[in-house]
Amino acid sequence: MEGLDILIHLFRDYTLRNVLLGALILGGISGVLGALALLRRQSLLGDTISHAALPGIALAFLFSGSKSSLILLTGAALSGWLATLFMLQVVRSSRIKDDTALGLVLSVFFGFGLVLLTFIQKRPDAAQAGLDKFLFGQAATLMAEDVRIMAILSGLVFAVVLLLWKEFKVFLFDTGFAESLGFPTRRLDVLLLSMLVITIVIGLQTVGVVLMSAMVVAPAAAARQWTHRLERMVLLSGAFGMIAGVVGSLASSVVPRLPTGPTIVVVATILVLFSLLFAPARGILWNWFMQKRNQKEIHVQIALLTLLELAEHHHDFRHQHSLQVIQAALPRNTHLKRTLQELRERGWVDEPRKGYLSLTPAGVEAARKFRQSREGKA
Amino acid sequence: MNILQLEIQLVAVVVAIACALPGTFLVLRKMAMMSDAISHSILFGIVVAFFYTHDLSSPLLVLAATATGLLTALFVELLYKSRRVGEDAAIGLVFPFLFSIGVILISRYAGNIHLDTDAVLLGEIAFTPFERLTIGGLDWGPKALYVMGGILLLNILFIGALYKELKLATFDPALAAALGFSPAWIHYLLMGLVSLTAVGAFDAVGSILVVALMIGPPAAAYLLTDRLSHMLLLSAGIGVLGSIGGYWLAHVLNASIAGSMATIIGIVFVLVYLLAPERGVLALYRRRQQQRLETAVTMLLVHIRSHQHRTEAEDECHIDHLYSHLKWDPQYTRRIIQHCQKEGWLYLKDDLLYLTEKGKAHIQQVAE
């Protein structure tokens, strides 16, 4: 089958269309909110919220007896929200640090959720498949109705981000300044957290409790490498999230027995790795390459200036210097051979006799320019 | 209580203590979330080793999983040290990735072998007594007891042998480095220990509740003491309380044992958080009230001292409009005055307030 045919076929398939749309929405909104959370240094909050959603899901099922996504997700959001507020309160009012509070709330809420799950499993109407999917996510069970809910919720969250863009921007970069401007920072903080809770709840059904945390970290961490501007970072992060969602769910539908959630996470992580290595200005390999280039340029300049000084010493710009003399005059670690080769390629140096080098008129001119600019700087 | 119940509780107690000891250092070193990261990513090591040995009880699994834990710590540090992502984001990137690969490997290649993610994530301590250690035809008890007992012993030996070093590297890493022992070594030894403990414990309680056992008891203990040795003992004690309490809660409710253990630990933490003698929310509230009262009393007494027996006393010390001079609420002012009268610091004459001798002595003492 041709690639296009596969795509058309995929989009005609009801399940697959839901999965793709769901992953797209989920990736986009978790990318956007994740970028804000990353700058607030709350990347791991997503982990805690998603685990803490479990008792809410279980309680919602126990009380309502319904497996409707909307009811279960409301329960999930409520308990995720309570867990977050409790965690923040503990950090504010005691000597317990963020990391400890996060780990504690995460595991205790999850444990309590397990206790509730065992109750559910004992009930005769325990179609636990409906709840199990929240642990690891079962993208294949997404219904058109679920996708609609996801779309509405993430639309709302995105609208709030747009509406309060200026406020969030100031708040994220300088909380103290935001406070001095009279912004209600406490309320902004809670609002941001609440939106993060909604985002995570949106993703639970697709990628599950354990992996949802990665979806708010990875796209944001990747986007951070490419830009210093918040607008671009948020949009890029959303785009990375969407790419991860779509590529991951496509791959898992084409390759047999490739689970959707983990595949999406792996794609997102690959995006991070790529960005860490190759992003302009921040990428590790990019920096390494630039450093090498600068180093080479500096070596060339040093060699050229040394040759000029030697020539001036002899009152003859075309003086032929033997290689040994040049080597002795140059500082060590200047990669002599490579540097002289580069000088020759630029036409600044020629070799009138074997083993002897001399500056060309162009070389003299270039050397003088370097010297001037150096003296100008000094 | 039958022998089976006793054995389950014994395993639970040993697991809880083994987790609480390294957990104490994680909490103090602000690395609590590393336990979450490691306990998830060891899945990868277990799966890879399992494909190699095809034996779930092979010691190679433990080795590979511990190595994966160390690898997690190393990746997190490399990412963080590259200064391109924050420490929390580094953790949040590494473990979901390794965990995902583990899950993918399982569902791709181990479809019909007994190794499912539920078991790793959730564990089941009630099954531990069914795997027995038999030597020479004799039944020596549940195997998990010996495995976890060994890990517990290792933890105790490690902490005992390196107590001074751990303490210094935890509270003053710069001094530790200056004195010549590398905090990096201590860090990776500790991470190795956390990994090993998590591997041993996930069988019983699952990888998520390992976090509850590692972080919960030390977090509560941290609010109760300032001494490292006390904190270690208290953590272990709270862990034991959580494991036995959790077992019986699960028994009564007929629910998940590991989940109940985490729930009890959560309840213990909330109680400590509210009621701890010095750092509890209640104690802090009381102390703040006490300080506010003392400040108000001092203000009132100083006010009276500087105005009594003077011409303006008619106005400044009058019980009915005193509050307007102090800019207090009238009712609050009356309460403070009553308090001072009860203590015998003030007396009332013709609606004017005066300091008693005792009051003078008191304000003298406070002012100094």
C-alpha cells in the first residue's frame, strides 16, 4: 500500500480517527501547559496530579456507578486538585520540601486509590476494564464522545491561557514584580495549577497515569532549547506535543502490539534528545561545533599575526620563514598543520620554496586588519 | 492470627524498615522524587534481564534492575549538569522514557509469558508467603523474607559504616568535598542502595508504593526531630506502624494490603503534620497566638507607663477610649486589658488605668 493510501485508510477507521484526534488534542494542550509548568519549575507536579487522580476516579465510580468519561474525569480532576492544594499547603506551612511533598502525596493518594479499587473489583457490576484503562491508558477505547470532551476542555484551558497571557507571562518570570503590580499572584498560581489538573485529566485515558507526567515535561523541555521567547516556546511545545501524539499513535496502529501511551512518550523523548543536541544556540552538538569553528578562527588569526610580526622583524613582507621557525614562534596547541593549510586556502600564505612559507599581499592586509581590530578592542 | 498472616506482616515490616532507612537520606537530600524515578525505571532492567534469563527469580534480574536504577541517576545528573533542563524536568524525562521502553518490550515480545506491568506496578504482598525457601528439604519460610532481610542488613551496614560521611555529605556537601571524600561517591552509593531496595520491594508492594514507604515515614519523622539518628529510628518505627496497621486495615476492609499501608502512612503523616509538638500546624498556630498576645500586652503596658499620672492621662489612659490611641479594635482592647488585670499588672481607678507594682516590674523586665 502507498503511504497516502494508508493515511486515508487510517482516517476512515473510526477507532483510529478517535485515537489520532485524541492524541493530537492531548499532545497540544499538554505541550502548552507543560511549557508554563516548566518555567514555574513544577514539572513533576504532573506526576503527582496524575497519580493522585486515581482515588477520585474510583470514588466517582463507587458513588455514581457510571462509567461515563465525564463523571470519572470530574472525580479525577477533583482529587488531583485537592492533592495539589494539600501538597502546596504542606510545603508552605512546614519544613517539608517540594520533592518530599510531591512523592508523599503521589504515593499515598495512589495507595488509597488502590484500596478503593479493590472495593470496586468486588462489586458484581465491576466492569473494571473501564477503570483499568486509566492506569496505562487505552487509547483504543476512546469514543467520539470522549474526544469531544477532550476538545472542549482543552479549548477552554487554551482560551484561559490566551485571555490571561500578559498576567501569566509576568507572573512566570517575576512573581515579585507581578505582586507589586497588584496582580493576584496566589489566585494566578491556583488557576495555573487547576488548568494543569484539567490537562492531565484529559490525557489519562490515552496515555495513562504513569506516563501522563512525561507529556507535560518532554514537549516543554524540547521547546525550551529552541527559543528564549515565551510565545514561541509555548507554541513550539504545543506543536512538539502534537507531533509526539500523532506520530506515536500512528506508529502504534501500524506496528502490531505497540502500546500507544509508551510509544507517544518515546517519540516525545526522542524530540527532546534531538533538541538537546541540535537546537541552535543551546544544542550540545551545535555548541561544540561552534566552539570548534571559533577555535579554528582564533588559531588562524594568531598564526597570521605571528607571521606578520616575523616579517616586520625582517623588514620584508615576502620574507620566507622556515617551518621550524614558524613552529617555534607560535604558541603550542594551535594545530600548526591544519592552521597553515587554512591560511594557504584563503590565499593569505604561499609556499615559494618547499618547507618555507611567506605572507601574500592579501595576507599582509588581512593581518593588519586583525591587528587593528584587536587594538581597537583593547 | 495464623502463621500465614504472621509471615505477611513480617515481610511487610522488613520491607518498611528497609525502605525507610535510605528514604531518610533521600528526604534530607531533597531527592525524594528519585525514589519515584528509580522505582519506575527498574522495570526496564527487569524486562531486559528477563529476556536474557527467562527466569523471574534469577538474581541477574536484581542486578540488572539495580544497574538501571543507577543509570537513571546518572542520566538525570547528566541532563541536569548540561544546564539545559532543570533537575525536576530531568527526572520527569528519564524515568517515563525507560519505563515506556520497558512496557513496549513487554507487550512486543513477552505477550504470553508471565510478566505483566500490573504486577510490577502494584505488587501483591499477600502472595509472598507462597514462595518458600527450602534447603535440604526443610521449609525455612517465605523467600521474600530472606531477600528483603538481606537488603535490610545491607542498608544497615552501609549506613552504619558510612554514617559520618553520609551525615556530612547530606548536611554540608561542600565541607565533605573539602575534607576529601567525594559527595559523588556517596550519591551513587546511596542511589545504588535505593535501587536495590526498590527492586527487592516492588515484588511485595509494587513500584508506586515503594515511594510511599521510602518517603512517607521519613517525612513524618522530619517534623518530629532535628537529630539524624532519631530521624532514622523514628522513620523505621513509623514504617513498622504503617505496615502492621496497613495489614490489619486491609484485613478489616478486605482490600489491597499495599494500598492500605500507604493509606496508614498518609494518615500518620497528616496527624504528625497537624499535631507535632514543635512543628505541627497546631503548635505553630498556638505559638503565633501567644506571641501576638505578648506583643499586645507589652504595647498596652508601655502606653500606660508613659501616660499615667500626667495631664493627658485623662484621655490616653481612659478605659473607654484607650483603643483609639492604640488603633485597636475596642473588643480586642477590652480582652487585652482583662488579661492584664487578671495577671495583676493593671488596676482601674475612676475609669483610668494604672500600672501596679507587679506591672511595672513586668514591663521593666520585658523592655530590657
